[in-house]
Amino acid sequence: MLLLLTVLLVVAADQLTKLWVRSFDRDEVIFQAGFFRLAHVENTGAAFGLFQGQSFTLTIVGVVGIVVLLFLVLLARQRLPFLSGLPGAVAFCLMLGGTVGNLVERVRLGHVTDFVDVGIWPAFNVADSAIVVGVAVVAYLLIRLSIKERRGSVG
């Protein structure tokens, strides 16, 4: 239940913030403080502005990503020990929620609304943040598991 709630919370937060941002004109700066700003950006590509205008292809990639994440969370967790713990499961739910959030908008609008702009980093949104945090947690868990296995095989 906690895992489903995590996915729903990410999707809801993502969609509500994007709805708010879309109430401003495209490319309008909503707030700015130093190198941090909130601005309405429409992204027809993927992360870092790659693959602009490839919404259909990115929609297919998003659907495949959701299927793979669901497979990993629901079916492969017995074979992947880091997924059986709460941090790993929540990390995958963050990635799933973020992927769903961006996919919903890509299907509905043909683009993804980004709004957080930090210096030279490309603009991003709540879904993107959830995906990055989820990937970072999984990477950490895999590194920790690898170190633990190496220590176990040495001694």
C-alpha cells in the first residue's frame, strides 16, 4: 500500500505543479533568485533537451520503461535482493511515478512541462526529480551490495 501511495503521490505532485505552471505564459519567468528560477518551459524532447520533437518515440520509450519497472518491482524482486527492502522498492516507485507523470503529459499535450531552472542545468520538473532520486538510490544500493559481496568473497 505504501508503494502504491508513493507512485500516486509523485504523479499527483507532478501533475499539480505542472497545472500551476501552465497557468503562466510559455517561457514566462515566474520567480527568480540568483541562479534559481521558475519558468514555464515546454519540452518536446527528453532530458537535457535531447531528441526534440520526438514525442511519439519518447511515448513508446515511456510505456516500455513503465512495463520494465513494473516487472522489476512485482516479479523480479525475489532475484534482486536490494528490491526486497523498503529503500529499493520506494526508489523504483519514485522512478515509476516520475515516468507515469511525464508520460501522462506527453500523451495529453505532446510535450512535458518543465519549470525548475537552476543555472546551466536544463529545466526539469517533479517527475524528473523523482526519477533522478530513484536512480541515485538504486545506484547506491547496487554499489553497497557489490561491496558487501566482495567483502564476503574475500574473507
